[in-house]
Amino acid sequence: MRVFLAACFLALWLAFASAPGGVGTAQAPPTKSPETVVLGEKSALGRVTFSHLNHTTKNYNVEGIAPITCVECHHVEQPAEEARKLAPHQTAYPPDRTTTLTAELLAKNPETKVTACRNCHARKDEKPALWPEFPRIKSENSTAIITLTNQQAFHRACAGCHDQVVKMRPDAKAPTTAKCVACHKKG
């Protein structure tokens, strides 16, 4: 469950960061966590305004006792040996990465760059910037292979995390997969 939640948070925040991978040079602009991120700009249901600030500073983890950690969504932002422990997210970027993305790392080393979600999980009609093809995973419930476009990655991460929150804490106000328009807004 924690692995899935990590993937959720990572996928969301990666969508908003601008530079691909690793630690930049001292001349690079500092990475600052976004307060709000807009997802699904082209969605027929409307865009999603995601509060990155709330998810990273309030007790929004599944248990409701701590903020969501960076690698819960930003699964590539950790050493490969750590990423391999979090199936199905087993990729690190860059592959020789030695640090794990944390709020403390960003504060200590503001030149840290975060890989944008769409660099790996591009829109279905685009090619991922960092990989020759889209990431694929085997479905948990069948032998089907799922191509992780940005839409698939975000829905699996966001809605899946929210479903886990409500399952664990029925009093939580997280919108679930059955309530699309709770997040998607037209206009």
C-alpha cells in the first residue's frame, strides 16, 4: 500500500517539476516545490487543480498521521536499489542516482532537479522524453499489460491513493475513483 501511495505522490509532483533528473549545477535556478499544480488540462472532464502544498505539509498519508513523502509519488527520485523494493515502480532516474528526494534535500541543496512526470509518462499521442517507449506494468488483477501514459499514471496514483485512504479511514474526505468530478472541473 505504501508503494502505491509513494507512486501516487511522485507521479503528481513530477508532472509539475521542469527539469529532467539529478542534481543541477550551482548556476541552475533552485527547485521550489509548487503550491498548486494543474493536471489534465486537455481532459474532457476538465482540469484538476492539485494542492501539492497540502499533500506535502498536512497529514495526508494513508494513515492520516503524516505528510506524503516525495518518493511516494516521485518514485524515480531515489537510488535504484530502493526503487526496486517498491513494485511495480522499479526505475530510478538517472539510473546511477545516489540520493533520495526529500523536502530536506531540496532545502539543503536547492539545485536539486526533479524529473517531470511527463518525461516518462507522456500523453498518449507523444513520446516520453527520457525513454524509448512508455513504461508498462502487468495489471494486478489479470495478465493484461497496462501502458502508463500520463493519464493512466495519474489516475492509478491519485485515485488509487484516495481509494486506499477512504478504505483505511472511512471518515476521510478524499474523492475516490467513483467521484471523478470531485477533482475534474470544467472552466
